[in-house]
Amino acid sequence: MPDIHKAWPVLDWPQWQPTADTLHMWTQIVGKTRLALTPLQNHWWNVPLYVSARGLTTSPMPLHDRSDVLEIEFDFIAHTLNFRLSTGDALALPLRAQSVAEFFAEYKAALKSLGVDVKIYPMPVEIAVPVRFDLDHANASYDRDAVERFHRVLIEADATFKRFACSFLGKISPVHFFWGSFDLCVTRFSGRRAAGPPRPDPIQAEAYSHEVISCGFWPGNGGFGRPAFYCYAAPVPDGLADKPVHPGAWNPALGEFLLDYDEARTAPDPAAAVLDFLRSTYAAGADAAKWDRAALDR
């Protein structure tokens, strides 16, 4: 009988953080390519990456001055970054311990060799102390084993989030990986415009233009200090923190519900534990915000 816990491996944040920090910047470089090539979709749904059988992919992206499309995929099994054109042209870069600056230079050279002209804004986003990609020589780690474990967690989380998504009839996002915040998430919408003061910047204003309940997975970088599943509501309804959930609990410092990844992976059925967390935290948020659950829930 298969050991289901092997699919939910240990993901120790202090051990894999140097690799995660480097990989975060690499995914931003690839993600900014998708941002540049795709038309704006509501809530920035045109910019994330998607979990694939082998890693993370952009999915096919249109090229502005050509009739063909480009897909770029992080292959965390062969440890390559794969460029594929619908013309049949392809190119692969090895994923190895190298600085962000070196990766960025090789990446731009690869695009040029494929005849792809795209302008990539070189400043990282959504991190405390950003350093231009072409100047970042500090982040240069790549632990293949840690990356493979990260990918296995993404595969399981992606499948579980998709099961969770099936129980909702309202507007819902794809399950996608946001490279800015380096997390996998799925977001449900009440259908109502978000009330309250304006968001501080155009990025957030677009992302949170409507009421949402968003669930996701941080691999360690979310401010919790270790990998965790999360759920938050925006705007935050009164009384949300007092709503019972199981498993997991309200984290007052972050203002959202959290389920420690280690608690989930060591449960008798990890996927069931995560699904229970997603369902109970959604119910807590939807009830606190008085969503029309009779119309929205399957």
C-alpha cells in the first residue's frame, strides 16, 4: 500500500530558505516575461505561473510580432528551465547554484537566441529589500533535493485546492502560483464590490476590487517562519477571528487563519486535513461577511 506521507515531504524553512530566496527571484524573472507578453486580465490573473507535472509553467504566451507562442517551464525533475516555441524551436538552461544576476544574463541570452524580444523590468516586487536582478549576486543557492520536495508539495496542494474549488458555484480564480508573493492560491468571490477605503496602490486595487476569500500555501516565506496553509478575507469582516475552524487557528499577528504544514503532513490523511482547513475557513469567512452561500455553494 503506498505511503501517502511520502507525497507530503519535510520542508524545513531554515534549511531550504537560501534556495527558496534564489528560486523566488528566478520565478519573478520568468513571471515578468508573462506579464509583459499577456494582456491584462481581471485581478492580475494573466501573470501567475501554474503547477505542472514537472514544475512550474507559464502556459503558452502570445508573441506580439509573431503568430507563434512561447511556453517557459521550470522542470524540477530534470532541473532545467525549458523554452518551447510552437514553431518547434526549443532551448533548455540548467538549473544550478548560480547568482540571480548570472541567471538573468543567461535567461535574456536564451530569449534573444530564440528571436523573442521582450522587455523585463529588472526590479523585484513584493519583497522588503529589492535588488535589481542584474545586480543580485547574493542569492545564489540551488539545493536540488529541496526543490524536488517543494515540487512534490506543490503537486499535492494544487490537487487539493482543485478539489476544494469544485464545491463553489460563484466566480473563482484558477489555482495559480503568484511569483511576487511566492505562493500557491485559489480565490473565491462573493460577487460584490469591495467596500471600504481605497487600496494603497493600483496593484492591490485591481486584486481586491471585489470581496474575496483566498486560500493558499506558503513554502515558508509568508511571515509565519515556516511553511503553512492560509486563508484570509478581504475586506476582513467583523467577528472573523472568533469563528471556529478545524484544523488550524486564527493568527492575530497576520490577521488570517493558518494551518502549519507540519501539522497537515503528519495527519493520518494530509490531503483530508488540508481540505477540512480550506472548507472550515471559507465557511468562517463567508458567514462572517454574510455571503449568499445558498447561491454560491455547491
